[in-house]
Amino acid sequence: MNEAARTPGVLHLRLVDVPEPPAEGADWTRPEAAAPPHGDDYVQGTLAVDFRHEAYDSYFGPQATTTDDLPEARAWADRMIRALLEICAGTRPVHQLSRWLAPEVRDRVARRSTLARRRGHCRSGPPVVRALLTCHPADGVCEVAAVVHLDGRVRALALRMSGVDRRWVITALELG
């Protein structure tokens, strides 16, 4: 790893003026004799830290992981697809996979699970992964295409996994 990759980013800080109403009344005024020698009262400034995405410090946040430092993609995807299909069928709670799902993927799967539980369980048997293909378009990224059997129907499934903090995280999911 080169020196530039190990050097942390720069933390940008800026002072923000806090608008406060002027102090009024006998308790807030200071007699001239009691005024400090430099003439102005000292007021400690406020430190504003910007937590927006543009100011995000990549050194302390989630770290991208290379493919070599991740579990074998095909076996991991096979297990994860089976668990996702159980969630979509309404037989497994979505919070069990929260660690391995991006927030937007988790929300979509949770909605699908809720709908499946409302309409009742299908008695066609457990979900089955019939075929699975993996592709690595970039280091630390794996795209998966699968043919699955769910709720008595054969469906196509596609997902994208990204290496984050030495684990795979599903960042995109499409179930046909």
C-alpha cells in the first residue's frame, strides 16, 4: 500500500456564530470598574462539525475491502440468496440479515416480507436456488445472477455485493 493511501483525510472545522438575543437587565450589565482589562468579554466559540456526506471522512467510516480479504463469493451468495428468499416468503425476519444488507435493500425486502405475511404462507416448499452465476466487474465487487424457485414459481434474481469492512454487503437486489 502506498503512503498516500494510508494518510488520513483532512478534517475541516469551521466556527459558526450562534445568534443569541442581546443580554438585557440589571443582572446582565457589568459596571465599568469590573470590566476585564482588555475591554471585551471573552466568549468561547462554538465548534461546528459537518456530518454531511461531502464532508465524510473516509478514514474513520466504512472501508472498502478487496476480494482477496472477503469470503468466497459464490458460496456466500448462495447462502444469502436462500435467506433472502425466506424473508421474501415471510418465514424469516428481515433483521437477521440487516448487517449484510444496504439500508435501501433492507427496506425493500422488509416490505416484500410484510406483504407475504399478510397474504399467508405458500405451501410450495422451501425456496430453491436452481442456478447461480457470479461475475467480478471490479475488485471488491461481485454481481450475481440466479434462477430461483419461490412460492411455486421460477424467478430470476440479480444482486450486487460490495466488500465493506471485511464482509460482503448486498447493495442492489432485483427479484423478477
